[in-house]
Amino acid sequence: MTTSTEAPARSGLAAVAAAITVVLWASSFVAIRHVGTEISAGALSLARLGLGSIFLGALLLTRPRPAVRRWPTGRDRLPLIACGVLWFGVYNLALNEAERRLDAGTAAMLVHIAPLLIAVLAGLGLGEGFPRQLVIGGLVAFAGIVVIGTSTSNGRAETWGVVLCVVAAISYAVGVVTQKPLLSRLPAAEVTWLACTIGAIVCLPFTPALISDVRSADAATIWWIVYLAAFPTALGFTTWAFALRRTSAGRMGITVYAVPVVAILLAWLLLGETPTALALGGGALCLAGVAISRRAA
């Protein structure tokens, strides 16, 4: 039984872990934007996921071995493959390519319509229905996408960048929905490692491009790639799982809304990028739509 003094301590640790996750995931948008000037989208995806799989595997080896080890069974394979292909493979490819066209802050705002899409998929596939708040939130978020699509930090419309961010958000949302039943049967860290490994396998066709890009890249770019794999990927997902085990899923879902805000601040500090007022307004509409939809939970 948890004592009255242990509960606040666990809550505090969860808050710290959630804050670390937000900062790391926000920093990934800035790192991708920076590295994308030298490393192509497919090559960056392969490098990040390949190294991330290695780091996550190393983390698993350092954990205490459970008395009974659970491995995926036949019914787990399809959702696990879908999670790995979509959430890790397609998501990274689409986001990396999008950030060659959009600034980091705008991309972060667009991608974070994913919680709203998850709610829609739950309504369609899990029988949760479509409450009024969800419908209103969807319309508001869609209006935000349209607004962002008309302007970026350089003042020019980048339609393909917006489309790719929406593809990334959809892939993320579908990946999360397919992951949900796995987490009830398998450890979260194990599922994350397997999904990351599957994503890396999907990106193997980009091996020649990675070799070519790395040969011409400078040392700082290589270290940024290592950072993406070790921190936003391996450590970020680990701190997320730690916090999720110690708080409600709803509270953790709200937490990710801070990612675009932190990403914009980091992009301004490190890259000198600031989305236009119109893009910021569109991002605010996207996040407002997601917040409105969450009220239905």
C-alpha cells in the first residue's frame, strides 16, 4: 500500500519525467530541422531509428529481468508491425521531409493534431462515439490546418510541408491506437523497442543514402543524429512510460500540448526561426481544437 508520504513523491517524479519528455520531444523538431540541411529524410530516419533501437535495447538489458518474460504472440504481431511501420517508420519519414519545407515550430503545431485524430479513430474503431465536443474540436483544428497552410516562417505557402505533417500526425495516431492493446499484454519498454526496430527495418532501403550523406556531413551533424536517437527517442520514450505508469492517461495526453510551445521557443533560441503571426494563429486553432475535443473524455 502506498503511504501518504510516498504518493506525493511518486507524483513529483512523474511530473519531472513528463517535463523531461516534453522538452526532449520538442527538441527533436529543432534537431530535425537543423540536420535536414545535410541529411536526407530517409537517411535521417534510418540513422535515428537504428541507433534508437540499439539504445533502447541497451536500456532493456540494464533493467531487472522479470520472473516471467512475456513475448509477443500471434495476435500481437499485426498490431506490433502496424505500430512500428506507421508510428516509427512513416511518421519519421514524413516529418523529416516536412521539416525541409516548414520551420520547426509550425511542424510541431501541425503534428500535434494527433491527439484529436486518436479520438476520432477511437470513435470509429473502438465504439466510443462522436460527442459534440469532438465534432466542434475537429472543425476548429481543421480550420487551423487551413490557416497554417497559407503561411510559414518565410511568408510563402508550403502545401506539401503541411500535407506531410498531416500524414505524420495520422501515422502517429494510427500507431498509438494499434499499440493500445499491446500495452495491456506486454511491457511498454519492450513494445517501444520492438516497434522502433521494425521502423528501422522499414527504412533499410535508405542505407546507401545514409552512407553517402554521413560521408559528407560534418561532426556536429553526426552528433545531432546521435542526440536524436539517444534522447528524444530512447530516453524520451522511457521517461514517457515512467510518467504514464504513475499518472492518468488523460493527464499525460494534455501534457503533450506543451510540446509545440517549447519547440517554438527552442527554434527561436537555436535556429532564429519564428513562425509568422498567421501560422501562430493557425497553430493556436489546432491546439484549441484538440483541447475542445479532450473535454469529451
